[in-house]
Amino acid sequence: MKTLLVGLDAACEPVFETLAASGADLPAIDGIRADGASGPLESQIPPWTPSAWPSLYTGVNPGKHGVYGFLDFEGYDWDVVNATHVRERALWELLDTEGTSSVVVNVPVTHPPRAFDGALIPGYTAPDSPTCQPEGLLDEVRDEIGGYRVYPRHTGGGETTTDEKVAEYRETVRMRGEAFRYLADRFDPEFGFLQFQNTDTVFHECPGDRDALRAVYEAVDDQIAATLESCDPDVVVLASDHGIGRYEGYDVRVNTLLREEGFVETTRGGGMPSWDVIRNEEFLDDRGESADGNALLERAMGLATRAGVTSQRVDSVLSRLGIAEFVVRHVPKSMVRAGTEGVDFPRSTAYARSHIECGVRLNVAGRDPEGVVAPEEYDAVRERLIELLSGVETPDGEPAFDDVAPREAYFEGPHVEHAVDIVLVPHGFDNFLSTGLRESAFGPPTEPYNHKRDGFVAISGAGVDPDASLDGAHLFDVAPTVLAALDHPRGEHMDGEVLPVVDPVGERTYPEAEPRTRESTDEQAVEARLSDLGYLE
């Protein structure tokens, strides 16, 4: 194998420092870092899995590839994103046009895959038994390695212990590594891409647990070591899509702010979906949940909502009684959503659809189905909102946002219209952008740990300059750097540059991606999984 790209979701320098302090044994990762060049890798806006991994594997910003979050919107309707929403060619698809073969395992937003020379098992946002490239590959892999699944089986509720979670993390990590090595042996690719998602999941499900973190990373390191020995790549690239760390600021409830200023109208039992509702109902192969029982509770909460009893009011009472956390763990999320006061999108002037998008969308006449902002008023309304939000301060007197800007300040390309109209960059990524409607616009962080802007990159191997500076390295730079390591030119359409650790091979115009028929994701199962991890509210 000429070049191996290993994706570690949410890896960053502070995480490695924590692992070192906890005595983690990571000889493979530490060896790559010691033998090559390494440092922070600035992520994009938004720095979240479903948009950032496509940016990494295409080398372009979301305005060109078209994915901004876990959800894709058509008017006020939504669908969970998949590979048919990505409008640029992935690395392995570009390489296919050059006659270079690839094996890709567990990379997010790759289902359903296009045909290319090689093999692909999709990762996050795919069903648990996804369509692979070539078709029929998953059954073969499962027979060979003794099972394979996209998601840790425990995710989705119940009283799973930390030890049980860690055991399942380690099992899915094993599946990734063994599947990749089997496919690399069978297809003998020049390029390999192996991604590990549980390096992020452990922070969301076991926040602050250093033993769990160490166990996950040591399992990942074992698989990397075995892969290096088996595949013997000339060049190895470790890269993450973003960082992660403790949030000590506030939930900034954007829709609550907008409601207070008259921009948001509300409805009962509406709003955006809850991710955990979708996950277990359809995506897992052996979910075994009582859908009928949940549906009955959902209808009951819906009736209560029409009588004026919303989930927010129930939460307020339970919090005063000190039992809110217990109830949230045991009540189906579908019931909570049925009783939630949400944004009435058609009647609102502006709103936040999903916190992962990092911004506010205007409801524009002629663009949105029931838009209320006249096109000639768009600039004025947007400027008024930018001025309003730029002045928002937390209860501590700190700015809520580091930047409030028009979308064109962050995105460029033919799919900018899918972005929010106003980008919100939370202060230090220490505040959490919430779309929830509550009595107060500020509250404690929804999760103690969440995403940070700086990820990580390390590159070592033949022809790599270990002393080269990686200052200013950006997520968009990974794809052109991998191409150069494989002796292929950077794509002229790419926003990233070849990092100075390898020699560039010029530029060329690659064939444009052929339009794909949009396929709907089985969103009930996927949404449930994302919500459980805090990605959807």
C-alpha cells in the first residue's frame, strides 16, 4: 500500500495530553507522531462529523460539496444526509479516474457508495447493514471476521454500564481493523482509508471517564499497529475532523433569543426531530423495542400538549423536584418531542434549524414554501439580525459568539444556498448553540464535552519531511496532501493546499462528479442515534 489515511474522529492535542497523563499505551500512534510531522488541524465551520468528513475527503468547503449537517432540508422538510447529498467526488473516486485503487472502511457519509476500483464499507449515517461497494461485500466480510456492524449496539438507552459500553466500543473497533485488513489483502489497493468513530462517541457517552477514553484509544492503537504491519504503507496520515473538549460556558438558545425579538413563532408538538427517536426504531438490525408502547405515550403527550402542558413546563417542575435527570433517562424521546413547544417554521421570520449548522436561516418568500421575508427586504433583515446577535452577551457579560457573519464569509460554491443565511461561531466553542425553546435564552451546557475547532494531523513515511512546519494546516488540506503522497496532482477545484511535508505534483482538472439521484435515508433509526449522542435536539 502506498498511502494509508487513518481517521480518528475528534482527536486533538489536548486529548493526547490527557491520554499521556492517564498512562495510555499507544505505541503505533506515538510512533507515527514521533517519526513524522504533526500538529493541530484547523477544522471548518461547522466542525461536526457529517459536514467535516466530506470536506476532508473532497478537499472543498461545504459550499461546494453541499453538506452542512446531519439533516438536509427541502423547504421545511428534512432528510438525514447520505452520500447522494455530497456533490463532489471523494478521494477514492478521484483516484479511480487515475487508475488507482482504494479500500475505504467506516468513513461517515459514504452510503450508498458509487462504483469504483476497490472496496468500501460505509460509516456514520448509514444503516447498520449498509450497501457496500461492491454489492454483497458485507456478507462476505461478516463471514470472514465473525460479524460487522456500523454502530455500537448499546447506543440508544437502557441502563448500560460503562464497562458494557467500553466492551462494545472495543468490539466495533476490532471490526473496523479486521475488515480493513481483510479487504486490503483481497483488493491490494494503493490507497487505504480507515476511520474510527468511537474516539468521539466515548466523550459523548462517557464524559470525563479517563479509563474509558484510554480503553478506546488503546483498542484503536492495537488496530492501527496490526494494520501497519499487515499493509506496510509507504506513507501514513493520521487526521481528525475536529477536536473535542470540556464546555464550561452556556447553552445559547438561539430560537429563544429570536422568539424574544419577535422573529420566531412557535407551535406545540413540532420543531426539528429528535435524533434518538430515529436511531433504534429502524437503523439497528436487532433493536427489539416496543414501538406500540412508545406510540401510545407519544399520543398521550400530544394530547397534553394541546391542553397547554409542554415538555418544557414538565421539565421545569421535575427540575424543582430534583428528578428531571431520572425521568429523561427513562421516558422515550418520541414522547418528549410530542410534547415539546417548537418553532413554527412557515410562520417565523428567521430560526435556527439545527445547532450543527451553526447559524440562522431566514424564511424567504420565493425560496421557502411559505416565506414571509420579501426578497427585496432580505439584506435589511439579515443585517438587522447580524447586528442584534453580535451584541448578545452571556450572563457573565462575555460575548455569546466569536463571530456573526453572512454565510458568504464562510462558504463559497454552487451549493451555498443550502447553508444558513447567518453564521454563528460560538465563543471559543465553549458555548453550545441550542435550537431549543425554553423560558431563558441561557442555561448550563447540554453536554459537558463537545466539539472544538482544532483537530489533529500527523504524517510520516517515505518522502515525508518530519521537520516541515504544519502551521496553518486546515481540514481542506488533507485531500490534496494525500493525492500528492500518491504522486497525483492536486485538484484545481480544491480549497486546500498540499501540506509542505510532501512534494506537490502540480494541479489538474479532474472530471466533475456526475449528479446522483437523491436517495432518502432511513431517518428514523439514524436520527435516534444522533440525538442520543447530542447531535440533534
